Amino acid sequence: MPSAVEGYVRENEARLLNELLDLLRIPSVSTLPEHKGDVARAAQFVADRLGRAGLENVQVIPTARHPLVYAEWLHAPGKPTVLCYGHYDVQPPDPLELWNSPPFDPSIRDGNIYARGACDDKGQMYMHVKAVEALRAVNEGKLPVNLKFLIEGEEEIGGESVAHYVASQKEKLKADVALVSDTELFSDGVPTLCIGLRGLLYAEIEASGPARDLHSGMYGGAAPNAVYGLIELLAKAKDADGHIRIPGLYDDVAAPEQAEIESWKRLPFSEEEFLRHEVGSTQLTGEPEQSVLARIWARPTFEVHGIAGGFTGAGAKTVIPAKATAKVSMRLVPKQDPRRVVAALDKWVQENRPKGIQTQVRILSAGPAISVNPNHPAIQVAAKAFAEMLGKPTVFIRAGGSIPIVGDFATHLGIPTVLMGFGLPDDGLHSPNEKFRISNYYQGIATIAHFLEQYGRQ
Amino acid sequence: MPSAVEGYVRENEARLLNELLDLLRIPSVSTLPEHKGDVARAAQFVADRLGRAGLENVQVIPTARHPLVYAEWLHAPGKPTVLCYGHYDVQPPDPLELWNSPPFDPSIRDGNIYARGACDDKGQMYMHVKAVEALRAVNEGKLPVNLKFLIEGEEEIGGESVAHYVASQKEKLKADVALVSDTELFSDGVPTLCIGLRGLLYAEIEASGPARDLHSGMYGGAAPNAVYGLIELLAKAKDADGHIRIPGLYDDVAAPEQAEIESWKRLPFSEEEFLRHEVGSTQLTGEPEQSVLARIWARPTFEVHGIAGGFTGAGAKTVIPAKATAKVSMRLVPKQDPRRVVAALDKWVQENRPKGIQTQVRILSAGPAISVNPNHPAIQVAAKAFAEMLGKPTVFIRAGGSIPIVGDFATHLGIPTVLMGFGLPDDGLHSPNEKFRISNYYQGIATIAHFLEQYGRQ
């Protein structure tokens, strides 16, 4: 028998959908200066809808870049407080020519909404707002828990303002748990809670050789080449099986518990499909003694994202480049201290630079991995609520990527985060034809409401 | 006692200089479509001056891109024929902000002409024209040898048209020796003939990994990275001492004769100055058991000029690149067959590609090294004439770069080339503030005339 909230969602489907479409029509691309006004408009839209849903003390808070939106409802004395987080900014839509319908003119096809931000994160963030509306509608204006909302507009560009805000507003944001819907179901219909995120160290490594670019005919054979020097260095970072060869790198790596490893084996995961439909190469690579899920969730990585320097135009130019810079990142796993990894990287670069090459390492960011304790009461309640709504046991997974705000909540507010997302693996976040399944949107509203009800009953 | 030609040059210094300045004012940048008209204007300028100098049958020959200029004087029966080659096109002048005076408004400072093309090659090519004028002026309209001129406008962009022309006009271009002034003195005041040029194989190596760029959080650890795969491959091309590790690469390499090696030891060469003033790195690199001159003149090289692929913009982007392409070149030395080297490169790439990476090798050009026999009569005459004019013994050197036309003359016309240049090592070819010393211009005219006189007396 459907719950009262489910009934409410069903009766209001068309309006709930149309409201989201209105939000998706605002091109709130946070990285592009020409969309600054649109980003502000999206913040105002979210603030308005929070107010209409019954939240109070709604604030649009200016920052150095794009505004934060805050709101609260604190009339459940003795009940826990949940901090809902999401973001209203989106990635740029290009390459535009690969979209089948305009990215900011949402199109409904095959039960999906196609639009930039449909899943990441406007659709998922808006589920929280509508869950509040639904709960109040069926409970005479009351909510089962106290709520605080913090919605940002810089998630796609690093989230600097919200990080400062969380660090400086500990009292205002005080809560028992955070709730974030910016992840996905492991596969269609499988209730999924994410309990681990890798950290990220991002660095530029610069190599210098000759004082200026040289002619490779006149100097080739006796002059150091900055691009080749960087190649020689970077090639030493991993062996042919993908093991990182930076000394000390694995010292602190925490292996997953046996129970977690066993649980991964029960996930509906096909290596063959992962290779064929997601990666699309001739074979999967990386540490052969680790399972594929362990490689992408629980092992550190070393990736080179690109090298700038030298000649890459059309045709032939015979230059010995004076300078070259590589963009490099390392994903970090639980127990690895980013500061220790930075020191290990620095030392390794110094000790391995080729003859005639000078090097410099610039750290752009360094954040640790995040673990959520699956036995925390809020997580247990979320798992139970999720399973009840989808009719299957909830699986606990990790994600290989990084959501820095989860670390900020842990560090500054001392609270865990429920990562309860309703995206699907093929939703195409950051890609052309991003989509969000409409039934997942409705299911998300009802499931979030159910979780809040259950959490309030503890 | 100065020769008659020297006297003529001295009397006409101002006019000889002004004519060159007029040519340097034409921005005949062959690679830029907006300068196509200027390139044509420079061709016409050269044709006019060849006619005024007394050459006959002057032709401006259209090609697929920029015109060739041909002229001849064939009234010395029984005397040898010299084919004078040069080019009237120039490199682009950028970066403009580094020039102390405008690149196409020649400026005279400290006895030098500062302008794009001053040395490479307008100044040097025009010496040939003025040598003809001077010889005719002092010999009642006669020349000591038969002469053919072939001046091109695509040298800086590959010289495709002239290569086709030489291959198809063997009878018209028939000669005993070619004369090219597009090189430099080993050092100031040292008469220098270049008798060896390295060949060049230029290739693009493309690596493919995943089907599309992937998120390094979601797939890092299990998916191949095309940029890193290419790095792993390329790093295997050389050992830490710069020896190329492509099997078979050194099989055909001809070591220089002992006499040539001894002659290099007598050259005024300082490794310390080469490092400090030319290369400008912390140390010289390359094969430790080879002298520096051998490394840049007589040994094959493997250079990476750049890698395209992945992310190289400002900030951080965590992409696993699907594709990457490296620009790679190998300088070739005498006896190396470019076809065998291409085959060795292909095989090596195939056998060394990392797991999950597909590769493709595209050859953009492949030309062999050139050797000129220093005992050829024309070279001997040139060496003697050069020594007489500068008052020092002529040195025979090689150059590490490539001048493909010299190979075309050898292959299609069966003739050697006298590489008699009057540039200085710091003339800054292809760089801002390119210069040509005015006294070298006058000396070049007189020396070329002296060579032609001596060559006619044989």
C-alpha cells in the first residue's frame, strides 16, 4: 500500500515535473562569466521554492563568486537535525553539436528528462525540496525532523565558497547527519548507499631543460628535451601492471574489511560489460591481483591528464622544448594522509629527474578519502528506508571519485553523510545528453521523505 | 691587394645594401595565407634583379603554392655550369613583442642588419645575384662559368614545389655543381664548408585507450590512459644516457672517418660556451662516449616535440584521455636508409605498446642524410677560394639539421652541393631580432665571385 507521501507525489506528478523543468531552463553554468546572472537567478529560484515548501529563514548568501542558499525548519524539538546539501550550478554543455535536444530546453523522451543538470544535481537537489513539501502536506504542516538546507552554486568549479562557509558557521549548520543526493544507484532498481569516496591530490609537474626552445637539428643529441625528460620521469611512476612505484605510497593504504570485499562480490557487476559499455578499450588494466571494483574504489591511482609544452599543431616542427608541464592526479584511499603523499611525490620527483632537467611540483589540491561508518544509526535507517521503498536489500558501495563537501561536514561539523542518490550509471553526467529518469525523480522524493520519517521515529 | 670584384663591391656598398633592405621590406611569410601577395611580390623582385644583373631567360614559374624563379647565363662554352639555389620566403616574425625593431622595417645597428630574413635566406641568396653583377661589371659582361638560378618561395614550409620541379626538370637544371648559401661560418672569420647534413624522419605516433575520455575518479585504476600509455612507450625509446633502444637502429650508422674526427678536434669549439650560451641547461646530455660535435652531427637522435591529448588548460580536470598523439622525429646519419628506420620504428612501436593501448604510426616525412665528398674538385676549389678571401684555412664541418634540396640535387641531378654560407652562429634564424652582419654580406658577394672565377679556371 503506498504511503501518504507516495499518494501525494502521484497526485502532483505533472506539477512536480514542471517545476523541475523550469529550474533546468536556467543555464546556471558556474564556470562561465557570461552566465553569472543565470547562476544568481537559479539561486533565487531555489530560495523561492524552499520558502514555498515551508522552510523558514531563507537566505541567499553572497560569496566571493556565486551565492549560497540557506533555509531551515526547526520545530521538531527532541528530534534529530538533518542538513540537506545540493548544488544548483551545472557543467558547461559543450560540445553542443552532440546533444539531441538543446541542453537548456528540457526534452522528455522514453521516460527521461534530457537537460544539462537533470541529474547532476538540479533534479536530485530538488527532490529534497519536494520531499519537504510532501511531508508537510500530509502531516498538517509538520516535519518528522529538524531540517537545514545548504545549497551551493560552485560545486562544478571546486566549491570554495561553501567550504569556507562550513568551516566558519559550525553553530548555524549544527546537525546530526548530512543528506546528499549527488550519486547514483549501483544499477537500476538497486537501493544504494555510498559509504566511501576516494580523496584527490592534483598537481602540476613542470620540467625545464634548455633556456629556450632549440632547433632539434642543431642541438639534437646533446641538449635535454623538457617534454622527453618529463616523459622519462612520469614513466617511472608505475610498473607495467599499474603498481605505483613512488616509495612509501602504499604504506598507509587500508585494505577493505573482508565483509566489504564479500559484499562487493554479491553486487550485480559484470567485468565484461564494464569493459565493453563503459571503458571501451581492448582490455581493463591496473593491478591484476586486485578485483576491478577494488581498483576503482579502494586503491590509489596515478594518472597523467595531459602534457603542455612543445609543438602539437598540424604538420611538423622540429623543436626541442624548453619547458613542459604535466597535469597529474592521485586518488587517495582511507588512511592515506594527503600531506604524506605530497611529500612522497615531491621526494620521488627530485630523486628521479633525468639529466639536465630541472623540476617543480605545484600542488593544486589535496584532500583525503572519506569513509562513512555503515553502522551509524542514520545510515542504518537510510538503508532500511531505501530497501523498503525499492523492495530489495540496500547495497553499500564506494565511489572512486571525490565529493569534498562530505569531508568538510566530517571535519568541521563532526557528522556523517548519507549519500543517497537516484541517478543511473548511464545518466551521462558532464556529458552531452545528460538525463534523469522521471520515475527515479518521483521515487527519490518519496524515498527521501520516508527516510526522514523513519529517522524522526528513532 | 683587393681583387677587381672587391673594388667594385667597395665602390657600390651603399647601393648593394639598399637593394637588400628593399627586399627585406617585403613580408614574404610563406606559411601565412594573408601574405600570399607579398610572397608573389618578393618573387617578382628577385626576377627583376636577376634580369638587371644580366641573367637571361628569367622566369617566374607558378606552382601549387608559391612561385619559383628561374634564370640562366649560358655563354661560357667549355666551362662548367653552377646551379645557384636560395629562397626568398621567410619564417613568421612572431613573437613580435620580442623584436627591438620591426621585423620588416630593417634597422642597421652595430654593423648588422636586423630584419626577418636578413640572413635566412634573403641576404645570403641576394649575394649570389650581386656576385653575378660584380663579375660582369669587371669582365665586360662576361661570366667565368655558366650559371643557372633556382630560387624558391616555400623553403620554410617544406619546399614541396621545388622538389617536384627538380625531379621533373632534369635537363633544364643540368649542372656540374650546386651552390647554396643558407648555412653559417663555424665561428666568426673562419671559412667554413658544410659537407654533411643529417636526414630527418618525422612521425606522429597516436595512442588510443578507452572509447571516450573517462572520469578518473570513476575509472582510474582499471582503465588504460592514452596519454600515459604513450608516455610508457616513448620512455622506452632511449636509455638514461640517450642511447636509442629501437632494435637495429644503429646497424647501418657509418662512423666518421678518423681524419674527420681529428679535424673536429681542431675546431674552435668550447663545450662550456656551447652549454652556457647556446643550450642554457644545467648540463649537456646524450651519449657520453661520443664527443658533443659527434652527437649533434654524426649520431641519430630520437626527439619528442610534443604530445597532444588530455587536459592542459588552467586548473584541474580529472580526465583519463581516450587518445593522445606525439610528434616525434629522428635525425638520420650517413648510410641509414630511411625506409629501414621507418620499418624499425613501426615494429618497435607494435612490440612495445602498453596493455590496453592501440597505436598507429604516421610518417610525415623521411629523408636520408647527405654527405658531400670533400675531395670533389668543386669543393676543393671552393675551399681554396674561401681560404684565400678570409686568410685562414677552410674548415669542413657537418650540420645537424637537414636541407632536403641538397638531397634532391644529388638524387635527380647527380651533382654535389657547395654549402658556402656567411651567417654567424648568433644570427638568430627563425627567432626575434634575426640579423646579418653587413661586412659578411659584402664578403660573401666577393667570395662567391672569387669561387666562380676560380672554378671557371680549372
